Amino acid sequence: MLPNRSRKIPETAVQQAGPSVKVQLKMLDDGLEAPSYAHPGDAGADLRARVDVELAPGQRVLVPTGVSIALPFGYVALIHPRSGLATRHGLTIVNAPGTVDAGYRGEISVTLLNTDAAETIRLKRGDRIAQMVIQRVETAEFEPVAELSDSVRGAGGFGSTGGFGTATA
């Protein structure tokens, strides 16, 4: 029998680790809470709506968050939907994940979409609407070549690995 190598890391250890990168934050609205992590170990910091918003079924709206950041070069902020809002209300982000580049200094806004076919979604100023994940990024040097090296997958694209409706008995 192999030893159990998946031991749970105590939350206190995660809390003690602290942040791994410093991000300058400018709040554009003193009445809103700054982005924050709901629980120790969470990857996404909550962003809040700066204004009241009503989204009819199928409607999309650009919602300001009252937050500007200055990321260090080599990092990106990815804006993801909140899973509870997506599951319970069909609220998602049109270009998920949204990308905030290191050079951007404007207000972070989120393009929300109501995917529910029947219900209008009403959000109040201060409601948590998205989560921001800070990640390291690599930049590439694109090297023109006449031919690409071979791979197992090759040029197989959408659906090339099977999936829905392809099972055989």
C-alpha cells in the first residue's frame, strides 16, 4: 500500500504564507469595499458593482467596479464569473475570463451577461459580481518557420478527440 501523500495544509499555514505579489490598488469610489479574498487560500478576490444594474434575459451590461490596479510586468489579472451567480441566476461574463494587462491603469469594468431565458437579474451597488485572479504570464518570441514540428494531435481541431455522442458499445 502506498503512503497517503495528500495531506491537508492547515489554513493557518496558508494565512501565514501571505501574498505572493504586491499590486498597487486605487479605489475610485470610497464607498465600496476593496477587492478581497473571502477565505484563506481562495484564488479570486471579489470585485463589486459600482452602480445598481438590471439585466433582462439575454442582456449584457458593462459594469464598473470602482477599482484601478497597477500590476507588475509579468503578471495579469483575469476576471472570472462568480460560480454561485452563474449557477443560481445564469449570470456570466461575456469574455470570460476578462484580461487586465500589466500596463492598464483605468477602471476595471466587467461585461456581465444574463443567460437566463426568463428572469431579470437585479444587482445593487456593492454586490460581488466577479472575481479577480492574479497570475504570472510568459511572453513569447514568435519565430517564423516554414513548417511546424509534428505532434500526436497534429492539426486535429474542434471535436477531434471525441466527446458527446461518440461513445461506442
